[in-house]
Amino acid sequence: MAQKGVQLDREILSCPICLDLLKDPVTTSCGHSYCMNCIKGFWDGEDEKEIHSCPQCRQSFTPRPVLLKNTMLAALVEELKKTGPPPAPADLCYAGAGDVACDVCTGRKLRACKSCLVCLASYCDQHLQPHYELPVFKKHKLVEPSKKLQENICSRHNEVKKMFCRTDQQCICYLCSVDEHKGHDTVSAAAERTERQRELEGSRQNIQQRIQDGEKEVKLLQQEVEAVNGSADKAVEDSEEMFTELIRLMGERSSDVKQQLRSQQKREVSRVRELQENLEQEISELKRRDAELKLLSHTEDHNQFLLSYPSSLPALSEPTHSSSINIRPLRYFEDVKAALSAVRDKLQDVLREEWTNVSPTEVDVLLSAAEPTTRAGFLTYSQEVTLDPNTANTLLVLSEGSRKATIMKQKQSYSSHPDRFTVYPQVLSRESLTGRCYWEVEWRGGGVRVAVAYKNITRAGWRDECLFGCNDKSWTLNCDQNSYSFRYNRIKTPVSGPPSSRVGVYLDHRAGILSFYSVSETMTLLHRVQTTFTQPLHAGVWFYHPHGTTAEFCKLK
């Protein structure tokens, strides 16, 4: 009953927001209690509403109440803490179908909390206590509960497997090592674990590096997506402005033509009206004269007729307007229509011929191929490059955080690795390079090849497939004290330019552009490659002069 009372108190003294025991309890005017930080955090989220409410009964308060600590509740909480948390119900401690059962319990077994690799048994909390209390158990190895403890027992000798046979790659007991595994390469299981743990950590480092490289590439691709979207949005905006301007210009031309047509219409109508009025006046005059002559012709008195007859009839003049009348129904402005048709046809031809210049493919190429023109522009694409020690030839020593390589006279004691260049003194970067990248290499001594290569370049042997610049998987700029040359697929191209101990490399992977620059107070283009890259690239360097020559990938940020 007392236990039930404690449980009830714990429920009452719990915060309705965090469901834990009250911390610095406060009580609102509606009678509900909360942790001070919980109710403050709740009300902070309501500040925009300017009305604060109780999370339980939703009673609202305006303005926000000032909270004071409830000392009585705080005292009750402290008293409850002294009694400790209530024990879990016994049913929760029994082993279920998926649990490891205690090997000591009789009857209904409890759930094991630890397994002992020495005792080869699993124990519940109660039966595990001797391992904590008695000195004889102090050196026993306790691990998380396991159902596979019997796999540690040799089925032949019934002994614990504490040895490992490297010849047969299996765990064995000591008697096995002097029996059927006699003469084999055997070590303690602990020693083999240590060795394999070291290999495991190396594999994890490689995986984590791959993850970092992948995440970096994802970020670069995301930046590329954002750049494409931004460029496309700007192009759409510009094109809309240009088409709007074209439409405005066409509207102005349409208005001009309309005005000219109406002016010409007005002039022609005025001319015709004038001719019409003159002709009508002439007709009226002729009708008047005809009436006079008609009247005279009906005079019966011959003397009167002769007296009234004019001495001479005036001759009719030639019609003065007949030559000005030129009726061309619906054909007054056909010349304008013909001219406009010709303009329309020319515009269609221009659009048809030039439209390919603004197709999406051309725009994409133009955007990708926009190479910077200043060193500051190149530095916006600067890429940190570090060298991969697993690829370094044994004559090379890496330093400065794996950014610098030095060719030595004596071979270094590197462990074997499938990525290592076995013959030629060269090394590749950890980072794979995609998108737009720029880096610089500072070299000192005899001479080097500043290179980029695919990761699947061959690593072992004297074949050209391994050597930078002598295959179709690598491109190099050969740097000597007095000259440069470019190599790809065994083809050597002489390169002219100012001598410098620093070389800049610009890569636009998508556009297939690879450029090498001589870097001093100014940047001078030495050689540019335009191709199609089918894989991510890695930066590299190859040494072809005696020991002491160095090449360092510079920090640009």
C-alpha cells in the first residue's frame, strides 16, 4: 500500500509537459503546476499571439503571468526523490522469447544482464553480484548477454577457444594448436583481434573518407543545381524582357504604319472629293446651258429665234478632270501590304536560322564554358587538395598535412596497398574532382608532372598504363626549369610560357575543359584541353628528377 502511495505521489508531482518530476515547480492561477522552464518555453512560443494559456485547461491570461516558485511542491518533490525510483514490476525481469536467460536461475528464469566469457555463462542481476564482489571473478570478461557462448568451446577437447589459426582462419583451443593444427601459424585470439581491429579501423577510415568525399561531391552538385537554376531564372527573365521589347517595337512600327496609312487615306479621299465637287459644278453649268439652248430651240417666231441666237456658240472645253480619275477598287494600299509581307517573311527566316543559337543545349554549353579571366575569379572555385598516402610510391614522403610530396633517395617502409603506384614516383589526391575546381601546385627542384587522372588508372608495373600522361586516363603538364610540355596518351605537345615555380590548374568537368596556367604576379595560360570527361578526376603529381624535388598543393583559402 505504501508503495502504491509513492507511485501515486510521483504521478501527481510530474510535469504535464515533460512528464518528469517537477523542477522548480510553479503554479498558474488556474491551479495547474509545471516546471518553470517548461511553462516558460510553452509561453515563449505563444508570444506572437499576445495571449497566453494553460496547456491543460486552456484558460487564457492577459498579460503574461509572472511565475513564482511553489515552495511546498518543491519540498514534496525533494522528499519523493529521497525514496528513490519505484522498482520495476517483477514480470518485466523474466526472460522472454528473444532474451538471453540466466543460466543459474531455477524454475522460471530471469533475463540475463551480462554474459561471462570465462565462465561461459549468462547471469541475471542477482546472480551476477559475485562477479562484482568476489576477487576470484575480478579478471573475468563480462559482455552483453549472448546466446552464442557455446561457440567458444572446442567441440573436440571441450576447452575454451583462446587461440586463432591463421593458416586455417579459425578459432581453436590450446590443445588444437599442438594437435591437428601443429606447425600452423597460430596466435592468441586477443592478438589476432588486435591485428584485425587495426585493419577494421583502417577500413573505417577509408569508408569515412569516401563518405566525406561523397558528401562534398553532393554539396558541389547541389551548388551546381543552384547555379543552373539561378542562371535559368535569369535567362528566362532576360528573354521575357527582350521579347517584351520586341513586342513594344513591333507595336510602335504597327502604329507608325497605321498612322501613315490613315494619312494617305485622308489625302486620297480629299483629292477625290475635290475632283468630285469640281465635276459636279461643271455638270451643273452644262445643264444650265443645255436648258437655255433647249428653250431657244422651241421658239416659233423665226425673227425672235434669230435675234436670241448667240452670234457664235461657245465651244465646249475638254473635261478638265477626266485624266485625274483612276479607280483601283481595293488596290490603293496593296504596295504597303506587299512590303509588310516581305518584312514578315524576312523575320521568319531570321528566327528560323538563328533560333538554334538560343536552344537549351547551346545555353548550357555557354554557361559551363565561361572560364574566369582573373586569379580572383579562379579563386572562387578553389579546391583544397590533399594527397592519398595509400597511392604514394615508396620513394615519396608526404608532409604538411599530406599536401606536400618529396622524392627521396631511399624507399620508405609503406604497407602494401592495392591503390599504391608500385614503380613510378607518383601520387594521387584523396579528393575526387567534379564540377568547377581550381588548385595550384608549388614545385621546387628538378622537375615534375602536374597531372589529373581517373581513379581506375593502372597502379602496378612499368607499363605506360601506369604513367601519368602516357595513356588515355591521365593528362599532364611537364614542368622543368626552363620549359613546359603537355602530354596525353603518349603524345607530347611543346608549350611556351613564362617560367614559374607555381602552376594553376582549372577544371570544368561538365564542360570538358582542363587549363594549366603559369602563376606569378600575373596568370598566363599555358595549355587548354577541350574533351569529354567520363569519370570524376583526381589531382596528381609525378617526379622525374633526382631526390629532393618537392611539389606542394597550396592552401588558397
